Amino acid sequence: MQKITINIIIILLLTVACSHQNKNKLIKTGDILFRANHKNGLSKAINEVTQTQSKTNYTHMGICKVLDDSVFVIHAHPSIGVCKEPLTNFCHPNGDSSYITDLYRIKAELKPNIKQALIQAEDLIGEPYDHTYILSEPGYYCSEFIYEIFKSDTLFSLNPMTFKDPASGKFHSGWLEHYQKLGLTIPEGLPGCNPNEMAAEGKLDFILRLEK
């Protein structure tokens, strides 16, 4: 009986592994990954002030590069700046399995210059993360990085940023704390972008959910 149970567990593990491998094979260079985890901290603040009618909960994003059978994600990491990481590291930062990752693809009719965008993305590796979320400041935050590498295609738009809680109309406590630590005035109304708006802008097709 114990041997049968072990065999069942092995079969289930292999099934899950094969499922992940099949999903990974659907990823193409230039695909955009959106990650969701808004349990606490600044991620919660980002999600709560950037909600759209599509009701996604994205707080981070990056662009895929497929090399042979491996998938890498280039993104602006809050701790280390612009970097290239294996897909697993992006989906489960610090081994945290609570994140959700959704795969999107730029609509074919928009004819984006994926090759040039990836060249620019790799050129920006090593640039710092922009914790001010102000476009004129050095470095890049995650959605700004994606906006920048497709800037010549005018793929994504900039919109006035808000840091106010839509329920109260007052500045979100998370953002108040963030900008107090930086010693800066909250850049309310300045142009910017965020993952939820970019996913809902109509330039991308949802492909599938990679991780849950």
C-alpha cells in the first residue's frame, strides 16, 4: 500500500512538472509577464491606487527572452535595479510561492520592434531602480522600464499618476510612508505608468496564467 502511495505521488509530481514545462514552451521572446502579490507593503499600495475596470492586481512586470530551452526575464528589480533572471526567480522571488504570474503577448497587428526592444533592455541591465517613480529621476521602475524599451514604437502611454486611495480620496498611507522616507513630496499628477494600466491598455493579449 505504501509503495502504491509513493508511486501516485511521483506521478503527480511528474504531471505538475510536465505541465509547467509545456506552459513555458508557449513563452516567446518579447512576451510580457505581469506579477501579482499585494499582501502588504508598497505592493499593496501600488495595487490599490492603480486599479482598472479589468480588476487585475499586478504590481510588477518584465519582458521575456528565450534562449534555447531556457526563459529569462529582464525587469527592473526594486532591490538590484534592471537585471536578467531565470523565469523561476521572477515567478517566485526569494522562493515565495504566493505570487501569481500572467503571460501577455503584444498584439501582432501593432508590429512592435521586439528585436530592438530586447537590445535596449539588455543595454539597460545594471541601471538602478527608480524608487521615486518620477520619470526625470535616474533609473527605472518596472513599468517605466517596459515603457522605455518600446518608446520608439509608441506602444504604451503615460498618464497622470495618482497616489490617492480611491475609497477615501486621500493619499494612501503606504505612499505617505514611502515618500516621507525619501524626503520627497508625493508626485501626484506627474506623468507615469503602472502594470495594471498597461495590461488594460488594449495593446496586449492575455495568453495564460503561468503560476498560482
